[in-house]
Amino acid sequence: MLPHYLNLTWLNHSSQLQSTPNKLTGHDHSSGNSNLTRRALSLSATSKGQKIGGKTAGRHRDSPARRIQSYPAMAEAPCGIEQVPDVELIEHQKEKDGETTDLHGENGMPEERKEFVPPAVGMEFESYDDAYNYYNCYAKEVGFRVRVKNSWFKRNSREKYGAVLCCSSQGFKRIKDVNRLRKETRTGCPAMIRMRAFENVFWIDARSRAACGYFSDVIYIDNTYLSSKYEIPLVALVGINHHGQSVLLGCGLLAGETTESYIWMFKTWLTCLSGCAPQTIITDRCKVLQSAIAEAFPRSHHCFGLSHIMRRVPEKLGGLLNYDAIRKALIKAVYETLKVIEFEAAWVFMVQRFGVVDHEWLRSLYEDRVRWAPVYLKDTFFAGMSAALPGETLNPFFDRYVHKQTPLKEFLDKYELALQKKHKEETNADIESRSSGPMLKTRCSFELQLSKLYTREIFKKFQFEVEEMYSCFSTTQIHVDGPIIIFLVKERVMSEGNRREIRDYEVLYNRSAGEEIPSKYILSRWKKDYKRLYIPDHGSSRVDATDRVQWFNQLYRSALQVVEEGVISLDHYGVALQAFEESLNRVHETDEASLNTKPIRDDDDADEFEIEGDCGITEYVGQTGAIQGENPIPPAFGMEFES
């Protein structure tokens, strides 16, 4: 069964979490003076696994069971809210120390008035009823009554999957009811929670499925929205296309940041890829993700995004006495060392010089160094997503489309907008790369060579490196090994603060290579015609006669190849369009021909149905799929008939 949970969100709140109006502290909840207290915060906390209503509450986020989460938002407090001083809170807690809650498992009612744990992040319940009973008991303990403001049911059953529970005094009387003599009970109490049940969901559209065939060699698992507690628990699988643009390879909404949820998502995605795992996987530093990737992608090279690590430097090290000096030493060790021995020496110097040998974050970072430090990853292909230079970052795929409070319905609309924008960018880049050649800046033969092969954006990156050769000087030969010559070269490089520094590099030169770049060093995935010439390997070419998903995948891939060829020129476009139209007409003819064959249910045998046709012969098709009759010839491709 898929992991799922109930998500509970506080809707009444100020900059400090406000709880409910409270009779126990002398506030009249039913009167017009609906003052609130921080009573919820004065209640003593439960330990992990405390029983509530016969169920376990307070389990942590790594459990796949149903879960209630409480998120205090940052709205302004309503008028008239009374703040209880911290001293009073302490007194409340002292009075309640040592008391526990023992509820009946069947009805969730307390045997006597005792301490009750307030809703908190990580609490879990087996069902909606358990969650409702818990909050109802909590409300009685605190001093207010609960009513169901809204609820949602599954379409084909009466099972609830979500609800908004509020105080019975929530809202205000309607204008037309103001003059009624009935006692006022609606006083605008803001106490309210929202519960929703989630299960893991994964989806991948046709365009993303096709992109997986070309660009799933390196993927970035973007869990920003899940780990940062966004309204939607979104995880995106992102790749890089032949223009260096990000492409979506699949999406998931996960019930929680658990190893089980991640493994389920990754294995589901692998099924869509016919089991072809990525070569390199980039993620944030996360033990849960690390365990899931080891299970789902044992042969992939799992690396940590360097930009994610460097982004946390101010947070993790900002409180240290010599922060600025430590940050500069760290940057030098990470970005300026070219050999492992240099990195190790620079790291030892940093931690000893500034007395941070025992710093927990730096120590754990050093233990994971082979997964993020550039000197250890020279042989790892990142497709441009390594962010190995200062200032480079891995941006979320849905950046500027999703914010912390974006609801699911709004996200689905923005999802389409984001994909349309990305597709348009790729199409424009394809047209630009094919229609005109870039301007050359040197007389190097290999610059001309790659200008004819690579897409415009990728060639610009290569061209920049060619230009930077002119920053090199003082070339000194230091070693010769057959055709290989090693030179010591000095180069002026840009450093922090836009200053140029002089650095020494060892350069290997192969005299037998000639004036052009050997073909083995030219990556096909960056070529202009990559999607035309490369046929993705999706495993077996055999298609299951009962699997419509495989039918769709095969048809989409075949059609996509025609599209890639069709946009080369106007003549290609005309031929491709005509082929599509002819194919569609032939499919329609097949539909018309099939109308002459009508299946009829046989009332005497529910396992069979009749096939009636103009030939006057009736046979039966059983559950086995065999035609029962006198020596029938099974249908086969290529069979011909007169009518």
C-alpha cells in the first residue's frame, strides 16, 4: 500500500501561535469577548509514540502511515486577542507536570480531565475518524466546541479524505439575522484546522517521457518544495537538453520525506524508462535521499549539488568568530585546488588555523567530500549541472511558478504554463541553431569544427574556453612521454572581486592528435541534430499486445522522429505532414471496418461472447483468447480478404 497521511494546518495564528478561547482561564468563549490565550503552548508535550484514542500519536516524519502536520502561518492576530505572559505559561506547565492522558480506544473520550497534547507537526492517525476524535477531545480539554466547516469525500464512496474543523463560534451572524432575539454565538473565533489525506502520486506526460529517452543520463532530483515544507509536497526530476536548458523528466507528490516514499517514486519512474537508470544523480545532502537512491539506483553515481552546500555556508558558519576568513579559506579549498592532495592540505589548514576541527557541519561535510568536492569528481559527467564555479547554482525547475503557499489546483495550472514555456524555448533554440552559424572569434580550426556541430548555446561555452587560451603565457615543457608532452602553463584567471590572479596549470598535449578535435571527444548529446540522429534505447523492441502504455510510448517515439525530421526545411515539413494525414486516414478506415464486428454478451455463459459477421459463421471467444470452432485459423498480420 502506498504511504499516505493526513495533513493538518492551523488556520488561526499570529506571529505567535494562537490557540482557542479558553473557559479554564476565565474567558467566556460564548460571549462577544472572544479573547484567545496561548493555552495550547502551555500544555506539556507528549513523548514519541504516546497513545491517543487507542492510536499512536507523535510519530516522526519517516513513517509511511497517515500523518497530521501542523504549520503555523504568519497572519496578523485578530483584534482583541489577549496574550498570556510567559510567567503564567510557566505556572500552567508546572501545575500540569506529571499528568498523562489515558483515553478509551473506542470513543476517544477521557476518563477524567487530564493533560492533553496539542496538535503538532508529525502527529499521525490511522483514519479521518481518529484524527477528528483526537481534535474534538483536545477542544473539550482546552474549552471550546468543534464543528465541521467543510469536508471532502471520495467520488465513488462516502469516505472522507479531508475537512476543515473550526470552533463553534467561528464566523459572524449574517446581516439579515442580526436583529433576531437568539443569543449571539458567532463571535469570529479564529480557531480552525484543515486536514487532508495524501498518497504518493507520480506523473509523467508524453513530452517528458520522450525527453527521458534523450536526456536522462544526468538528472537533478529537486526536492526543494518537499524539504522546505511548501503547501504542495512536490519532487521534480530534472534533466538538461542539448541546449543546456532544463527539461522535466517527471514529477511526484509525496506523502512525506521518507525513504519509502522516495523509493516508490524512483522505481515508478524507472518503470517508465524501461529500467534504464541515470548515469549521474545530483541531489541536496540528505540521508533519506541517499538511502533511497542506493536502493533504487545502485549503479548510478550519486553526487551532492555543490551550490546547495555553498548556499548553506552563511547559515552553518555565520556565527563563528572568524567567519569571513573561514569562508574565504573554504572557497579556496573547494574552487581553486586541482589535485586531491592540494584539497586535503587546504582543508587541514582551514580547520586547524581557525580552530574548527570539531565543528559538526564541517566534519560531516569532509566525510562526504567524494560526493561534492570538484577534485574528486573530474571523471563524473554532469551535463553542465555540477555548478562547479563560484556563483553557479542549480535553480528549481518551477522557480517563479511555485511559492510556499501555492495550492495544488493553482500549481496544476502553472505546471502547464511552465512546460509550455520550456518547450517554446527549446523549439526556438533548435531553429536558431539550425538556421544560422555563430560568429567565429579566432582562427583555430577546432573552433570552426565545433561551430558546425554543436548547438549555439553549447558552442558559446566552448568558444569562451578557446578565447581564454589567450590568457595563457609562459609555457614551459616539463615532461615528454612519446607523443604526449606535459607543459607548465601560467594563466590569468578571474577571482573573487573581479580581480585576475596568475595560476599554474599542467597541460597535456598529444602531438599525434592533429589540428582538429578527435571524434571521441565530441559528445553527440550537444549536437544540433542529436534528437534526429539518436534513437533512444528503451530496452526490448517487443511490445506487449495488452499493454496500452507501451503502445503509446512506441507510437510517440516514432512520431517524434518524424517531427524532428519534418522541421528541417519546408519540403521536409510538407512530406511529414502528408505522412501524418495519410496515417490518420488509414487508422480511421480501420475504425470503420471494425464496426461490422459487434460483440454480443452470451447470457448463458458470462465468460464468452459472440462475434457476428456477414459470413454467417458464429464462433466463440473464451477467456483464454482462443477462437473455439472447427479448425480455425488465428488472425495474423498480412492476411488479405476480398471484403
